[in-house]
Amino acid sequence: MRFITKKSMNSQRLVKPHQTDNRKRERTTMNALKRVLLGAFIPLLGMACLATPAFAGNALSTSWSGYAKNWSTFDTPNRQKQNASDSFVRADNVSGNHTLRVWALGYGNDDVGSGVRFLTSNTYANVPNNAFKNGPKQIHLRMQNVENYSSATSAYGVWSPDSN
């Protein structure tokens, strides 16, 4: 049997000819496997990048504050609703142990099929609505005292038009 000498880093070792063929075959097989896996992975990664924005909503919470006497109302600023999830609202403080009624309205105070939720200090709620039924739409939340309190109500917290 004939041996082939291979030099590597100041040392020599003897390798049989069939061993070099096997190593080449293993490397070729591994390279082919890598190409197949990359060929499958790269398109999937591209699809995931393109699909992700479709699921993203306008869920970044921004602050709101308001002041209401008797039955008066106050609104959050308008923001764009980007998916069909409920709107989110949190009351960090509602003065005088008062309770606020909360619902969603469209930009021109149009009906968006909103449910009503109630907030006191340190509570949160998801406000259901159908504002996204025909695509993105500007909405705001309206808040009102639940009863005619003898003192005015001041409140603040955060909200987002989409909960996810």
C-alpha cells in the first residue's frame, strides 16, 4: 500500500489515499447540505420580515390627562388604529376616588361600535371597538364621570389605539 505524506504546521503525517477521498466527499456533502439549508432559510427569513409589519399595531402607550366637572367629558388625542385589537387605557390617578366611563370614538366623533369600560386610580382596561373594520382609522378615547360628583375630577394615565 502506498502512503501520501501531508505537511501541516511543521509536522508530517501519513494519510492513506482512500482517506483523502472520503474527506473530500464529506466536505462536498456538507457544502451541499449548507447550500440547501441556506436556500430554504433565506426565503423564510425574507417572508418573516415582510409579514411582521402586518401584525404590528399602534400599541405604543402615550399619556393623556383630563379635568371634568359634573357630567362633562374630555378626550385623548387622536391616533391611528392599525389593527382590529381592542384599545388599551390605563388610569394612573383619578382624583377623589371617582370613577370614569371610557369609550372610543372616530376622528369626527363618529361611532366606532365601542364598548364601555370603567376606570378608577391604578386600573387599566381594553376598550373593544370596530374602528379598524375598513382599515386604519383615527380614533380617540372619551372619558366622563359616572355620576355628578360634588367636586371636579382630574385624571391622568396612558393609552394606545391598539393593544397589540
